[in-house]
Amino acid sequence: MTDEDIDDPEQTELDLEVDQPVDSAADSNIENPQPLAEEPLEPLSVEALVESLENVITERDDYRDSLQRLQAEFENFRRRSSGEVDQRIAIGISRLVESLLPVLDACDAAETQGLEEVAPIKSSLEGALQKGGLRRIEAVGAPFDPNQHEAVLHETGDGSEQLVVEELRPGFWWGERVLRAAMVKVRD
């Protein structure tokens, strides 16, 4: 192959020719190569070594800072994710409890009508929900609080503080949050 062949970009095949048989003694030199005669390296100056060391230390510090930043970001992500999961679970449970409140209302209405057969069901359901954190809002006789009470009827009184005089539908707390406001009649 000539130099022109190597420089030719359109050449698509490589022609190999073996003219001499392979010598096994030459192969042994490949296995045990002799070091090439190199020129001895010039010793580095102290200033160059110090500069190289400073560069390595700077690079190490940069990597350490990056790693610490990444670890902090991951820890924040893990903490945030855990909090979001807990919050979603709490919201799901409160929705389930809220969907059971009409059952408690129906049990209250049945007891008001004199049907005592629903009392065991009502007490069992209330007991299970109370273990989870459900509490009734004490409304009658309490000062009116729009965060806890929903006033649907109003009657005039002596004009001082607004008081709840009748509870039309019970309200409930779920933990520290009002799950459903009590429907009440208020007197001025």
C-alpha cells in the first residue's frame, strides 16, 4: 500500500499482504517488551508541585461541596415526600369519615323517632370513629363561632352576645380541624 492509497478517501478496502512468516521469537518480545530508551524526566520544581497540590485540593473541595449540596437536596426531597404522603393519607381518611357522617345523622334521626334498635349500631360506629379522632362540636349554649357553627335560623334576644340556642345538625371535629360545622339556630 502506498502513501497515496492512505490519503485516498474513496478507498473502501484495506489490502493486507503478509510476505514473511511470523517468527515466534519476535512474538516473545511482544510478551516481554523491552523498555524504550526514554530521556529521563526533568524533576519538578517545588513551586510546580505546590501549584499542582493546590489545584487538586481545590478540585476535591468542589467535589465535596457538590456532594454535600446533593445530599442536602435529597434529604429535603425525602422529608418533603414523606410529609406529602402523610398529608394525603390524612385527607383520604378524613374524606372517608366525612362520608360516614350521614350514617350517624340517620342513626340520630332514628333514635329521635323512638327506634332504639339502631342504638348499638350508632354507638359502635361512633366509638370506632372517636378512636380515630372524631369529636362532636358542643354547640348549644356556646357563643356563636362561624368557624364551628353554620347559622341557618336567627331569633332576636336581648342584643348582647350571639349564642347558639338550638342544634339542628351536629358538627364534628376531626383531630384539630372542623370536619363539618354544626347547623344551628342563633339568638342575639
